[in-house]
Amino acid sequence: MPGVRVDANVGGSDAGMNASSDPGSALLEVRGLSKSFGTLRALQEVDFTLRAGEIHALLGENGAGKSTLIKAVTGVFPRDAGIVRLGGAEVAPRSAKAAVDAGIATVYQEVNLLQNLSVAQNLYLGRQPTRFGLVREAEMRRSAAALLAEFDLHIDVAEPLGSYSVAVQHITAIARAVDQSARVLILDEPTASLDRHEVEILFAVMRKLAQRGIGVIFVTHFLDQVYEICDRITVLRNGRLIGERATAELPRIELIRMMLGRELAETTSERAAAQVRQAGEVCASFADYGKAGYVAPFNLSLRRGEVVGLAGLLGSGRTETARLVFGAERADSGSASVEGKPVRLQSPRDAVAHGFGYCPEERKTEGVIADLTVRENIVLALQAKRGLARPLSRSEQDEIAMRFIRLLDIRPPEPERPIGLLSGGNQQKVLLARWLATSPRLLVLDEPTRGIDVGAHAEIIRLIRELCDDGLALLVISSELDEIVTYSDRVIVLRDRSHIDELEGKAIDVSNILAAIAAAGTAGAEAGQA
Amino acid sequence: MMPRLQRGLPQIIALLVILAIDRAVSPQFFDLRMQDGRLFGSLIDVLNRGAPVALLALGMVLVIATRGIDLSVGAVMAISGAIAASLADAHGLPIALTAALGAGLLCGLWNGFLVAVLGIQPIVATLILMVAGRGVAQLITEGRIVTFTAPDLVWLGNGAVLGVPAPVAIVLGMLIVTGAVVRGSALGLLIEATGGNARASELAGIGTRAMILAVYVWCGLCAALAGVIAAADIMGADANNAGLWLELDAILAVVIGGTSLFGGRFSLVLAMVGALIIQAMNTGILLSGYPPEFNLLVKAAVVLVVLLLQSPRFANAGAMLGRARQ
């Protein structure tokens, strides 16, 4: 009799293993998923397949649709079309909670737990073990400790969650999700704020989960980590599925090409129009300029009449470089000089006083002041530069506003319209006007064409060229490589928050930039042949 | 000019409606008479009684325009009133007034330091002085009601300039000074920009910290002046009750005046109109013979209506309701 019992048990566990860890079976299937926000088509008929027991990277640049896909699958917002099947059965959760109940859990970069409660309380919040209506603290702690021990995490679960590192908080969030019988675990940029050692711990947890047959979706922009841990890769771009590949069969340069959407063949002589411009003398330079944990020290000289492009993947340190140059972040190493004289750039105010201007990437939150009129938005930087005591009279303001509305063809040409009512392209032009009104020597443009329709797009690029011909130094960031190639006299390539390469003159083309991005670090050998 | 006028229209209409109601409950409401070189009458009473709140609102409107708030103004009134009352008889008006206003300046600096330099949320930062300030005032008066007779200080509460009561004249003067500073320089634009989007303003090169510090200092100064007037009016300083809850009236006046608690666009004049609306309600309820407790309920109802009108969600719901009906 005992033998029979043992047999039955073995048989049962075998069956369980087969069902959950068969590498071929699709655990989560997304078919034809579409989602629009107004006129913006954020997702267009995207397919996605996650197998049980695999770690699957979901990659793409800003606006590719990764977050939209996750949120549409987990019911954060409704989908317009498409179906989602979990283990063969169709699911349509209508909220994040419903998704968790169905077996799809998500852990976001910003951990959605309560810092002031203990680790144990966080693990069992809303489902505490109770007796006669009272929470059984001791039992809760015992099972919390046991749960975390499964992930080789041995900590005092009675301490507040906030007293532990971000990595521990992530693992706590994952443990909570897994314990609520998750079959699919979505990790949205979990490693963004972790150091190397913490990443190792998290990866160990992810591998353990995969062995148990859980499907893990890993969203990140650290490509090294993708190659380290992921079995398969799905790439999205502009809301469309670009492809799904096994990691082992996808060279890094091919992956970058999929993400940025460039084919080597079509990039050969795009720079035909590249004018040989006579660069003027250096107007601003930075030596060993950097900030620990933000962007590695770099050397950068900007000459009059020259466009310097910053290229790299999302999170490579492009915006960080721009913010250091403009004083929006304070450097903790190196020195800056303007027209040969050393300067200190402690704040944007200092930078503006030295003739710098900055159009940030986040136009809505960091650029326009939506309630104010076009006129007020245009004169703002000039007024700040002149100081309080020297106000621009209303007629001066009107004159400046009308001059730039005409010069940049801002529509509608109404200076008294609140800027929030203008289209993205026209808002961007107003921000350009804001800085041009200050007669700057250096203008930093972070993704100047992001979210702008095609017509305005070409116009902004034309403006960038004209500005440069007028003797302005320009530092331009763009994810659109062909755009960078079109207007840059020099291109600085960034990767993992450091400046790794510089291309000049004829060397500037998309394939060289792609090669430089892929070349650095572990993939050096691979890119050598590219 | 048209949009400007339209912008103030609801407030002006509200004031006129309330004045008309006042006239209905008290037929002599609009009667004016001249006595001892000073105008008297219910209408003058509204202006005169409204002066402290109007002064508070004058400082508060700038603070709120930067997306801040100052809960401590009532306590600052108590401090400055206590200082002025304690010093007036022995040292004369100039010293008493300088000390009282200096104290207000310091209080404003403290608030501004907490908000602009340390980055503490305004509501919490100024709550500290709201609580502590009344204690400070009680320490100054040693828990008593300090009375004084110095005639020049008393004049600030009861005197008149060309027939206009001194408090009203002081409010007018401060309104003109504030208006000249704020709209005559670029300060107004920069404050509206900072309140509208602080990050964008800083990236446009505006020294947002110094400006936020300055508006809290100005708010403290206005509150101190209000405290002196309130003390002069009753020829004494009562640290327990001077300016009690007036910070709420001041905030209400600003909000009624159309300045959003989310910062940005502000109007000094409409904040004054807001203060008048509140005082006209107070006076009307007193004249009507209803118990003054009603006043609090009426005020609460007005706050609710004003905030509902400003709430985007309410506006959306209204719009959706309208569509649904169609």
C-alpha cells in the first residue's frame, strides 16, 4: 500500500512538471492586439507569445508600445481589438487586480508597495491570515520568511519595507505576485535602479521562477542584461511587432537595427546634402565633465556654426549629457568654459546667463507653460535673462512674439492664444522662439522632432540647419538616426551613460553609428566584423 | 481688454448680488454720512471690517499663484499685533511699527526658507508657524490682553484720510504698491510662469527659489500690517483671538477671486473683490439678525460652490451630463 501511495505521488508531480515546463507550450498568447489614444495608434495588431518557463525580453525605443502592450494585456486600460489567451483560455481582465486574479502579475519599476509597512505585511496585505477576525502576526511572519527563503532572501520580515534596498523591495513585490499564484510575471524595467550585485540577486530569482514553469516578461533597455538572461526577444517599434527571435540566434547589431528600424543598405549616401561647413572657433567646452552615477566624465567642445549630434539608445546618457551642459544637473567633476573663460554652471539660470538655451525632451512637463499665452511663453527666457527690474514693455513683447511667429511660421499666428491649445510642432517652435529671442550662443535640442507630424518635422530640421548657418552652436539629441546623420557635423555616440565614440565628416552614416553602439563592451568582437 | 473684464465678471456679479441682499435685509445699507471728517455707513463698514482680510489676501494671492499656500498669516497677525501693542505706549509709533513689520518679515523669511530652500510642502511648512506663532504671540503678551493708548497707533485703526477710514486707505495704498511692483516689473509674469510649471520655468532660467522666498516675505509683511490694524482697531492685542481663522478667509478670498490653488494666473484686484464678498456676507448676516453661527455655514457653502466651479472633474462631469441629455 505505501508503494502505491508513493507511485501516485510521483505520477502526480510528473504530470505537473510536464504541464508547466514544457518549453514548446504557449502560456500567454496575444493575437492582433490594437490600441489607440485619440488619433495616436499606440499598438497595431501586435502578436506576442510567451512560453512557460522562459524569460522573454520585450524591447523597443520610447514610444514603441511596450508599456501600452503590458497595460492592455493586464487590463489597466481596455483594448480596442485582439485577444489574449492564458494557458489556452481566453482572458480579458478589466483591471490590474483582475489580471492578478487571472494569474498575470506585473511589477513596475517604481515598486507599488507600502514603504512604511513591514515586509511581511506587504507580502500579505489584503489576504492576512486571521483567526476570529484578528491578524495572526506571528504566523504571517513565519510564512513570509519561508516565502522569501525560497528566493534565498533571508531578512527580518518585521522591519519596514522602506528600510531595505530597492532590490529587496523588488523581490518582495515579485514574491507577493508569485505567491498569488501568478503564472505570468511581467517585470517592467526592474533593474533600472539596481547595482550589479543586486541585478545578480534579481536574475537568480528570475531563473528560479522560470524553472518552476512561470513565464517571465522582462522589459528593459539594458541589452547586456537581455543577452545574459533572456531566452527569446520580441521587438516592437512605433506600435508594431517587428519580430520575435531566440536570443542565441540574434546578433546584437541585428537587434539594434530592429529597434531603431534601419537597414544597412539604405543608409549609404544619405549625407549627400551634407554641406562642408566652416566650423567657427570653440564657444563652449567641457573637460572631464561628469557626475557620478549620472553620466561618466566626457570631453566636449562646441564650435560656432556646428551641429553636434548625440546618438545612442534610450538610457545611454544623451539627455543626461544635455542636462549637465545646461546646468539642470550639477557636475561633480571636470570644468566648463565659455569663450575660453572658465565658468560654473550651477543652475539653468547660470547657463542662460552665459548664452545657453535648452529645449527639453519632455515638452509638456518641462517646456511649455500651458496656461500662459504664446507671447508670454516666447518672452519668458529673455525676460528671465534681463532680470526683474528690466521688464519688457507690452509693445516690445508683442513685437518679439510677432517677429518669431512670422519667422518660424507658428500657427495659428495668434500671440494671445494659450500655448496649451497649439499642436506639438507649433509648441516646439514656440520653445525654439523662446531661446532664439535670447540670442544664444549654444542651443541644446533634446528630441526636437519627437511627437511632431511629418510636415513640421522637416521644417524643424530645416530650421536647425539655418540656425547653424547663422553661427549658432547646436547640440542635438535624436533617436532618429537618419535625422542625426542629415544635420550633424560631428556625432558623439553614447552607451551605458558614457561617451564611447565620435564620428566626423564622411564617417557619419547610420551603419557606422549602429556599429559604434553595438561595438562597446562585451560585444566588441562581434561588432568588429560589422 | 475684453477677456479681462469677462474674467472678473462672475465675482463682480456675486458682489453686487450679495450687496443687493444686504440692502434687502437692511434698508439703510447704502446710506452714507460724514462725521468728524470720516465717512460712516454699512458700506463703509464692509470696507473697514474687510481691511485685514483684504491685506492678508493681497499677500496670499501671490503665494497661491506660485502654487503655494500660507496658513500662518493669522498667527503672524497675532505676533505683530502683540509687538505693536507692547511697544506703542513706551517707544512711540515708529519703533512699534518697525518692530511689528520686521517680525512679519522674519516670519515670511522663515516660511519662504522652509518652502523654497528646504523644499517642504507649503501647507506643512506654514502649518508650523501657524501653530508656533500663536504661542510666540502669547509669550509676548504674557497671556494678557495688552492695551495701549498711543494716539498715532490708534489712528491706524480709527483715523481717516480725506474721509476714508485709515484701514481702507492702507489697503488701497498696499494694493497700489503691490500692483506697481508685480505688474510694473516682470515679477507678475515670472510668478505666473513658476506657478504654472515650476520645472519649465526653472529650465527657462527663472530664479524660482528667490522668487518663492520673496512672495512668502511679502505675505508675512502684509499679515503683519493687518495685525497692526486689527490691534489699533480695538486698542489692544489679544494673542488668543487676533487673526484667528483669518488665514482661511484670506485663502477663500483669493480662490473666490479666481486664482487657482494649482497656481498660475492671478489677479490682485479680484482677490480684493473676494475679500469684499466675504465681508459683505459677514455684515449682511449680522444686520439680518440671524445668529452669527450662520455665517460659517454660508461661507462653507460658498467655498464649496467656488471649488466645484474650479474642479476640472466637475466641469467634465457637467459636460458629459450635457451631452447625455442631448
